[in-house]
Amino acid sequence: MTPKNNLLIGVVIALLVAASYNIGANPIDFVEGLPNLAIIADEMTEIEPTLFVTAFWSMFETIQMAFIGTMVGVVISLPLSMFAARNLNSKYVYVPVRAILAAVRTFPSILWAILFVIMVGLGPFAGVLAIIMYTVGFVTKLQYESIETIDSDPMDAVKSIGVSKWQLIRYVVLPESAPHLLSQMLYMLDYNVRQTSILGLVGAGGIGFYIINYIKFFEYGKAVVFMLVVLFAVLVIDWVSVKIRDKYIVKSQHGIEVSTS
């Protein structure tokens, strides 16, 4: 390794040690707390099978919330990403749009959930609204970055024949960015299912409501039932996502490679 690399590693280690000291991160506290973890793990083995029915229905509600929030968020994100792309608009258009999106991304979904609980009351609707806002903030960013990576040659060729911006978006931008959008949609759905599981902390519905309340009252055996259902649902969603990616995204990319070779 070069002296420059050694210096960089040394600086990173020094910053890591300094930051750990400032926040009071003490490895000794972690070691001393391991027996407490063993106690909780023992209590979590006291599973109550009768709660599985409730857990599956609440997980179904969580998946519905995540699905609605993701789909609506993606639909809103698509036109916003067109306005935020630098290769489609002037700075007078994309700069303010990006500033608004940055403001949306500033707040995590749980803070959006608190806001919407205040607005519409407790329940799944507040959770759905929070997921929509979170999805809009991040999918729009991912999508306009994908649009900006589109090869400029086909865009210039289409522009040269005098087409409108709408035709350019329809016949070049959307087909080129579609695989990325599908991948982003699957990622956000997977993420939102996990994220929705903790929105119950602020009364935004879903399976997280039960998990948080059982943990609050130290009923870990009951909480683990709902956590196992979340794990099962996430594994199923991961499996379905892989199948969809293999069928639509990987094949489409392979087709593009064949056509250009």
C-alpha cells in the first residue's frame, strides 16, 4: 500500500475513534450487556401459537399499506423525475424540483407518519400517506439519476427530426429507463413492507402496532410471533422480487446487449 493510502486509513481510524468517544460508544458496555440479551432470547422462546392468526391478518394489512403507498408514490414520482432530470430541462425547472424533493427526503417515514396521524388520526391511512411521501422522495431521485445516464445519441437523433419533448419522453426516455424503474419499484416495495412494520410505533397501523406494544410491556414471547410473520413475509417478497427481476429486468438487459452487439 502507498503512503497516501496508509495516511487515509489512519485518518479514517482516528475519526472513527474520536466519533466513538464523543457518542460514548464503549465496547465494555456491550460485553456487560450480553447476559441481558440471553434473558430476552430465553423469554422469546415462550411463543403463543394462538396469536399467529392475528399476526397474519395484521401482516396482510401491512402489505396492503406498503403496496398502496409504493404504487401511488411511484406514479407520482415518474412525472416528477422528468422535471428533475438535467438532460430534459433547464436549471430553472430541475433546480426547484430537486430542492422540493430534498426537503421531502429530509424527513424519515416515521416523522411523516406522526404528521399524518395528527392530520387524519390513528390508523393505516396515516401510514399509507407516510409511505407515499417517503417513496416519492427516494424513487424520484433514483429515477431522474437513471434518466440522466441514458445514452445521449438516441436522444439527439430523435431531437434532430423535430419531435416534441413528450414524444422524446415516450419513445426514448421511458423505454430506456423502464427496467430501472421496475427494479426501483421492487426495492421500494420490499423496503416499505419492512418500514411499515415500525410505523405502529406512532399509531399508523399495521403489524408494527402489535410488535411495539408487546415489547413495551416486555411480552417478548408474544412479540416474537409477529416478528416471525414479518420474517416469513419478507422472505416471500424477496423470492417474488427475484423471479420478477429474472423475467423482466435481466432478460430486457440481455436483449439490449444482443441488439447492440
